[in-house]
Amino acid sequence: MRSKLFAALAALIVAAVATSGTASASVTPKVLSEWKKAEATFAPQVTKWSSALQSSNPSLSQISKACAAFVPYVKAFDNAIGKIAFTGKTATDISALLKLNAKEIAVIGHVTSLKSFETGMVPLAAQYYKVQLALGKDLGVPAAEVIL
């Protein structure tokens, strides 16, 4: 069961990385710079968290510890992007991201079983992918470069 979950999450990550279409940015250079600054602070923590989840057959304890350690970084990222003056569709997409992050925090902040983790994260992964594609277009960067 665990290997299927982590294979599914890894496949979504790979699919997101493989997506590279861009569109013209609908944000100012200042807003894009602020986004990239927030993202650059968050990206190493996403990598660390993803690596912990993708390790060979992780235990509940390993997943729980990795998730608990990741929650403060998600909150800090949300705080940072919440201060950026996004407008229009980008603001709507950022709002969707913040709502997803709140759902993610609810799941990863209280991992009590591998089943609860799987049940909570799999549907969120698909939603994150959609937001990642939208933000890539909004920001005018390849979706694979949008770290969520």
C-alpha cells in the first residue's frame, strides 16, 4: 500500500516537473521578484520533505516527523506570498494555493496513520498540479519552475 502511495505522489511530482509550457506573465517584474524570493526560501524544504516521503518504504514515524517539520515552512511560505500584491487572476490562483496549503497543513500536521496520510494527500496532489499550471501561466514561467 505504502509503495503505491509514494509511487503515485512521485509520479505527480515527475509530471509537474515535465510540464514546461509558459505563457506571458500577468504580473509585474516586482511581483515576480517577490514571488521568486519567497519560493527560493521554500524550495529547499520542499525538496527535503519530498525526499523523506520518497525514501524506500518510510515508516509512519518517519513520515510523521518529516511532515511535522515541514508545517512551519508551509506557514512561512504562505505568510510571505500573502504579503505580495498579486492582482486579478493571479490573486485568485494565489488564494487557491493558500486554501490548498491550509488543507495540506491539516493533513500533514496530524499524521496518525499511513492511510490517513494517503487519503488526505492524494487528492491534494492533483489540486496542487492544477494550481501549479495556473501559476506558471500567471507568472510567465514554466510550470515545472513553480515550487509549491
